Amino acid sequence: MSATPFDEMHMPNGEVRTHYNDFSRWLDMQAPEKLQNKRAEADLIFRRVGITFAVYGEESGTERLIPFDIVPRVIKAAEWKILESGLRQRVLALNMFLKDIYNEQKILATGLIPPEQIFNNEQYRPEMQGVKVAGDIYAHIAGVDVVRAGEGEFYVLEDNLRVPSGVSYMLENRKMMMRLFPELFARNRVAPVEHYPDNLLENLRSVSPQNSTDPTVVLLTPGMYNSAYFEHAFLAQQMGIELVEGKDMFVDDEVLFMRTTQGPKRVDVIYRRLDDDFLDPLAFREDSQLGVPGLLSVYRAGNVTLANAIGTGVADDKSIYPYVPDLIRFYLSEEPIIQNVPTWQCRKPDHLKEVLAKLPELVVKEVHGAGGYGMLVGPASTKEQIEDFRKKIIDDPAKFIAQPTLALSTCPTFVESGLAPRHIDLRPFILSGSKVSLIPGGLSRVALREGSLVVNSSQGGGTKDTWVLER
């Protein structure tokens, strides 16, 4: 992999890439003051709408406005076609893996994955063993983090199968760009994204456990104090379904109901934005005030569908990530279309030795970590931080994986000093129901700090609109 970042907009000789030509010509004609005013307008609108996210550990408060950049990330049609095929393949294999480990466990008989990697994983849920789920689908909504490195090759950095977030930002970013710069969409054939809520609802309805022609779908939220509450409310409103909390529902004779002003109403499908631990205090954390007592019994009886299924986290854990190419070969008899980032598993003695020798050059992640927390970016860390992390790895090697420090691709971004390259990634959203579908694009996240490779909004990153060109 090349150490020089791949520039999304410019070729190495400085020329603009063909699929950015129309945007580049438009950008050259814009006065800096106009663009600054448009940025300010976007901030004002986002503030009014209440699009915020949590930044933990900041004294100024936990809620901040989502940083939005007005330079889009543009993907040409041919590149998207490859990405789409690779992501469908990956999510299909991950769903087959989940079905297998909670039922026949054929993969374990092959020795491809050590059994302890499954059964000792804190995301593995023995309560799901032998449970029949609608359509054999466990991850109905997946957000797969993709990066570009080297000469522009795509790599999967991470799979998110539990409660993947960020799709509301994808939708609001597009709405904002169309409001601020309608002329751009007249000049570029950009694939639409606004039908995502309709696709999501159709997807959820297709996995109803009942033979109902009109299943009742609800979105379960932990409540207004959750950092992604804006997204929960937004998606429920866009789909035209009820936004509920655990206290709004109850179980009677292995059937789930929600309370309404017209009396109890049966619930068929829950799009849940609540972690496994909190779903049912009778089965998981008994101190949970957020779930529904008895929900697991309804689920096991086949009387409700949970999207995503309980126990999906075992497939997106970083300790399973290195095996996903093998899962694709095993379940689909195909070669992976999109590769993983090369990964060392510190639980393996030879891998551990190599990681400890190269620690200042590597990115090290906790296998159960998320959101950019619990990780070491060697080249951006002090000697003291590296040595502290070295001790953690030696104390519990199985807790960590390591990867080369990728030179993530860059995209021009408006920062205080003007237009400058910043590192980006992409989270497309894959829906699995009666069929597997993708909205063209996804959430492009950008590391706003110069030189930073951490794009997570919780760590100070921002977002961009993602354009997939239709030609």
C-alpha cells in the first residue's frame, strides 16, 4: 500500500479526475465569501433542526452540532458497481455465518475459526441458539466502513451489524446540498438517496413473522438522552411508524403489544436502536429500565422480528473481522470482491511478536472497541503512549488486533484556512430483507483535524454528502 494518500479529486499530476470535472469548474467560479455564507447557512439550519451528536469527554458539553462540509465526495458509477457487489457479498456471507453459529455450526467443524473465538466472545448470545428468525436474516441493516488506500483500492475497515447509525446524516446532508446548491444537481446526474426510509420500511415489513398484509413496525429507542435520538425520531417520522420506548410496550401470552390511545395494538417488527443487554431485563441486564420484560420469550416463540437480531454483534466484532474473507469463501464459494485491511491477531504468538516490534508504525484496536475509542495510532502517538499500550497488549494479547497505518484517501474540505485535503472514509448502508439492497452512496466521514486519521464524529470528525454518479 502506498504511503501517499490517494486524492479523490486530483490525479498525482494535479489534474482534476474526470468525474470531478463539472464540480471543479463550478467551484472555480464561486467567490470565497459566497461559500463561507453557505457554510454559515448550513450550520444555522442544522442547529434549528437539532442535528447533534455526542462528543464525550469535552468540558463544553456533550451535545455538538454535526460538522458538515460543503465539498461532496464523488464516486463514479463503475466504482460504485464494484463496491455494491462487494458489500452485498460480504453482508450475505455474514448473515449466513450468524445463522450457522446459532444453529448447525458447520464452520466450527472445519477448524477455520477456533470455537473459543465464538463462545468466549462477549457478543455471542447462547440464548439465541436454535432460535428461528424470520427469513434466516440476522443483520437487516448493516453499515460497512470502507476506506481507500494505495492506488485507490477499496478496503473494508469494519463491519457494523448491531445498531449501525449515521444514515440520517446521509439523508440530511443531501437535503442540505440540494437546498444550498440546486444548480449542482442540474449539472451532475447524482443518484438519489431520499428513498432510503421507504426501502427500510419495505425491508422491515418483508420480515414480519406473521402472514399479515399490514404488519405493525415500530422503532425502539432508549429515549431522548441517547446521543443518536435525533436519528431515531427522524427515521420513525420518515417511515411513518411509531417511535416507542420500552415502557410503551408489554408482553401478554408470548405476544408483544404497544399501548395506544385506542387500546393495545400488536407489534410485529421492532427496528431496535437499543443494545442487546438492555432489551429484556428478564433475560439480560435485570437493572435495565429501557427494554420490555419478556421480549425474548416473544422473539423465541416467533411472534416478533427484531432488526437487527439479538447476537449479531459476534459477527462484527474485531476478533472475527480477520476471518470474513474465509467466511465468504466457505459460505459462497467465491473470492472476496473487496479485501480486508491486513490484520495481525495479537492472540497468535507470531503475530504478537511482530506487532510489538512494529508498534510505533501500527494502528492497534481493542477487539470489542468502537467509535474510535480504545485504540492506538502509532505514528500519531508519543513514546509514552506507545509504551503504555505495549503493556496493555502484553497483559492481554487476545484483546487486541493490529493493522498497518493506512494512508486513507483525501478529499478537498473547507477548513479555517480554506480548501485543504482531509482524510475520509465511507459507510454505505446495506438492507437485507426479501432482497439485499443498497442506497447509492452512504455517509462520508471526514477527519477535520489536519493529519488526523480518526473520522468518527465522537472524536471531532465531520461529514460530507456522497455523490454516486449515474453515468
